[in-house]
Amino acid sequence: MLKEPSKTKEKIVEWIKEYFESSIPDAYAVIGISGGKDSSIAAALCAEALGSDRVVGVIMPDGEQNDIDDSYRLTEYLRIKHVEINIKKITAAYLDLFESNDDFKKLSNNREGISRDAKINMPPRIRMSVLYGVAQSLDKGGLVVNTCNYSEDFVGYSTKYGDSAGDFSPLSSLTVSEVLQIGKELNLPDDLIYKTPSDGLSGSSDEEKLGFTYEELEKYIYSGDCDNAVSKERIERLHIRNLHKILPMPAYNKSEDEIL
């Protein structure tokens, strides 16, 4: 937990200001608004750092989204610019590329086309493409906000080149409980801050999908221990398996003896 969340909030706000000043000073912060805690809190931090008029929220349902009202309520609460871009047609066309390709079905040995995991990870990757499409189309340019937190990153609970991408990340050093502390400092509505987190894709909550609670995960992160042996084993396994999502891309570097 943060000792002084108000000071941490101010430091993040100042960090965002400095990042934009050193990058594209007049750019917008472009952020996908899901209605969950991370996008709500990251958007609020950007609004405080840059001003509401320089934050663009992009609402991206895949067809119908049951909690889309939360996304709109957040944009209205923060008074930020926003646009809704429904990705249903894109996801349908993407799936058809695989489902109608007999050669791919033979290659993958999957009569349905792509795998279930690939289907689940497809919308986040499409959404990130949409965010960059918006950012690069704004008159003064835009920088895309990554909304991942440290707890999720630690066990790889994100989609590579999907929600794990972005130009800057205000929450990536904060655990879930610390993100909630920042949300309280920003005076966001409690029901947005404490909304049960889910990926909005699989129909399960984050903790159900992970197989352990965020409280167990945070205790392991800070102490290396966990009261539940099964949870501890799963946390360690997911952390090692998903390090490729947060480490720089491995690259071969030629040696001096290879140069003429």
C-alpha cells in the first residue's frame, strides 16, 4: 500500500506533464474507456495533468456492451472529449479470414478457425489499432495511454500488442490496491473505482480467470509468500511464463568479430 497516496498522485500527474512536454507538448492523451477502474483512474490522472480538453476517450464496444453506460458516465464526469467506435464489423471480418480459409484450418488442425484464446485476445489488439488510428488522426497528434497496473503485468494478465501496448503508462508501477488508493484521491465515483474487474470478453471476473485473488497476488509481490500454496504456485508459474510480455523484445546482436 502507498504511504501517502496524495503525494504519489501528484507525482504521477507531474510525470505525465513532463512526459508530454518532452515528447509532443500539444498532443492529446488518447485512452480506451472501458468503464473499469484502470481506464477511469488513468483518464482522470491525464485530465488533471493536461486539462480535460486534451484527453480523448475512445469507447469501443464489440457489438453490445452491457456496462457501456459506465464508460459514458466517466467521460461526462471528467468532461473529456469522447467518441464511440464499435469494433464489431472488424472482429467479424477478422474471424471470417480464418474461418473461411481451409488451408489455415488444416495448418492449425482447428475446424473452427482460430483458437479460443486467439479469439479472446483479438478484440484488445483491434482496440489498440483503433486507438492509434484516432491518435494519429487528431490535429495536434495524440499519445496512447497504457492502462495496465503492476499486479496484472506481474502475471501477464494482458494481451501482448493489445492492452499491454501504448506510449506511456501511468499505473504500471502500482498494484491493484494502490491504484484504488489513487482513485480515491481523484474523487472518482466509488462504483467505478470498486467495480468488479473483468476482461469484458470471457464472461468471468479477473480473479476467476487468474485463479487467485488480487490480495494474494499483492502479498506475493511484496513478500514472496502466499498463504495458499496452490495460489502461490500458479502466481509463480504465470509470472515466469509471461515475462515476455513485459521484457524488451530479445534481439540478436552481432559481435565485433562478425564485422569486416
